[in-house]
Amino acid sequence: MAENTTEVVVGTGVLAVAVGFLVYATGATSLAVGGDSYPLTASFRSAEGVSVGTDVRMAGVKVGTVTGLDLNPTTFRADATFTMQSDIEVPDDSAISVSSEGLLGGSFVEVIPGGSPFNLEPGGEIEDTQSSVSLITLLMKFVAGSEE
């Protein structure tokens, strides 16, 4: 009988730790249910390094998440859909770019706010986009330029 009690106590402890970890992970990744947000779109020539779940930042602060990334078969550009926190209003002349955290860091999408008094409506598109820059391409241009 004592073995069964020990197994139940240990099992309950393991379950409590698992639930605690799940609560922590949900809060740490901002996946909490009930967060108000609105969608925006942008079209990039190259979205290298961006995928669903990539952070959207403004002034280095996470304000949203990429929720969709598809190739437009007409323009052959990467159409990105992302959400923004509802309390962040984005001016309609804002720019958006794919940035890197460093040489070995990951990529994120950065919103550079404009100065317009008018804001983008939910579902609106940021038209001023800057695609990601490939480190390999830059190195190849540097090497090719130094030989000439």
C-alpha cells in the first residue's frame, strides 16, 4: 500500500511541475489567450529568415508576431501577415524591414513608424518594405569587388 501512495505523490508532483512549466512557457512566449491584436500585411522581395511565429518589433520591443507567410504567384513576392497589439497604432506611412539580431542571431521584422497623422486600419498594408540582406551575398560582393 505504501508503494502506491509514493507513486501517487511522485506522479502528482511531476504533473504539478509540468503544469507550472506550461503556464510559464505560455506567459514567456506571449501566447496567452485573450490578447487583443489586429492584422496587417506587407509584401517583401525576400523574406529570408522570417517564418510564422517570428517577432514583430518596434524600437526593439516586441509588438506583434508573424502569423502567415505565402508566395504571391502573380508578383513572386513574399506576402506576410502579422498581428500588432491593439494599443499600438501604426501610421499609414510607416516602413517595415526584415532585420537580423547579429551575425549569428535570428531574424525579426521591424516596424519603423512614420509621421502621418493617419493610422493603418486592421487588415491594412504597409507598402514601404525592405527585404532581408543575405550575409553570404554581401560577402560574395565584397570578395568580387576586391579582385577587380
